[in-house]
Amino acid sequence: MNHIPLPKLLCDCRCPQHHQLPRTTVNEPGCACTITCATQPMTLLVPQWRSALFLTPHGMRFVNALDAGQWDWAESGQLDPGYADFPMGQLLEHLLRASAIAIDNSDR
Ligand SMILES: [Zn+2]
Ligand SMILES: [Zn+2]
């Protein structure tokens, strides 16, 4: 189980594990959080890869899409911080971090 300090927001997506609770683990079995759950950090949907990438304080994680809008949280994983096998990873992490900083410092 990978515990990551997500923002102190409560699940608002009717996930059977987390509804109205904080979500401190993203790969908990039985989690059915949506990608738009209030607990989900800055996320990049990548339909070409049927996955989503998202920022954590320790780098980026991925989650693969299942059918019918579900996500395979149990098999979600941390990306190698050196991105040895994933050259796009470094660029995408940089762009997501830059977006998060710009948005945090702007009203809109
Ligand atoms: Zn959940
Ligand atoms: Zn949720």
C-alpha cells in the first residue's frame, strides 16, 4: 500500500471505501473513486494510453482505465522518478507541476 499525503479533502464521488472520508492511499483494494473525486490531485487524462497520470509529492503515479469509467486503483503505481523507460514522463511531470503552481497563484 502506498500512502501519500493528499490534500485534506473528503471524497465526494460515492466511492464505497471513501465517500465523505479522506483518501490517504490511492491503491487501496475496493476503491472506486472517480478521476474527478475531490481527493484526486492534479491529473492528466491520457486517452491515447487509456490511463491517467497524476502528481504526488514524490513524483508521478499512473492509473489505468477500466471499462465504464472505472479506474484500476489497486494496480496504480508510482512512475520511476528517473523516467528511464518513459522519456515523456519528465516533460509531463514538469508541465503538470508548472500548471499546478500557476493555478495555485492565480484566481483564474
Ligand atoms: Zn475511493
Ligand atoms: Zn472518491
